[in-house]
Amino acid sequence: MPLLRRLNALLDRFLMAAMAAAFLGLIGTVFMQVLARNVLKMGMIWTLDVAQLFFGWCIFVGAALAVRRSAHYFVELFPDDWVRLNAGLKLLSDFVIGVIVTILLIGGWDFTVLGLARHTEAIGVTEAYWVACVPFGAAAMALFLAENVVDDLRRFADTFRQD
């Protein structure tokens, strides 16, 4: 487990830096697009594709980082002092996230392979770059989820020791 924590901490730092760079790229690209269209009165066709590329990567890398921090939306249905029930619900949510991650990983991989055969008109690269963020993000989510599941199982088991 300490090895997984160290690996995830390293991956977390890398993904935060990559996401910051992609977000800056997104902002810069959209700024150039707006500037070219509204001020220079000319079209920059490639900016739409590049902005969509950056946006997709920001979404799935951000989702992976949110899994690590357990920062996705949740609804508190029960009081905090219902520790065992809340710990069990957290494990249930881990299971649901695991199902979603599996779907994203398999479906994203299939779409990435399909994207290898298609090229964009504006910038001339394969569409695999646009959808590769899905299996990449899902793989990172799976690593982060593994760490969370171990912690949540330990927390759930501790509720039985407190009795």
C-alpha cells in the first residue's frame, strides 16, 4: 500500500501540472480564436479542434484527480454519527465508481482505436488524440480508486472494532 500511495502521489503531481498546462493552452487557444474572429476579422479554423482537445483532456484528468480526493458530488443522507452506515455507503459509491471507470476504460479504448483511422481536417492528426483522454483518465481513476477502496475498507472495518 505505501508503494501505491507514493505512485499515486507522483501521478497526482504530474497530472496537476499537465492539467494546468492544458488549461492554459485551452484559455490561450480560445483567446486567439476570439481575437482572430472579432478583432482581426479572420477565421482560425484550427483553434476549435485544439480547444476541444485541451478541453477533453482537462475534463478526464480533472475527473481522475477528483477521484483521488473523493471530491465528486455526494449527498449526505444520514447524520455523521451513523458511522457504519456512512462507511458502507462510501464503499457502495466506490463500487459504482469502479463500474463507471471500467466502462470508460473499455469504451474509451475502443473509441481510441477507431480514432486512429480518422484524421481531422483542420490540423491533420488522428482523432485518437481527442478520445485517448478517456481511457487515460479512467486508468488514473482506477489507480486512485484502489487507494481509496483500501482506506474505505479499513474505515468500515474500524466501525466494527468500536463496538
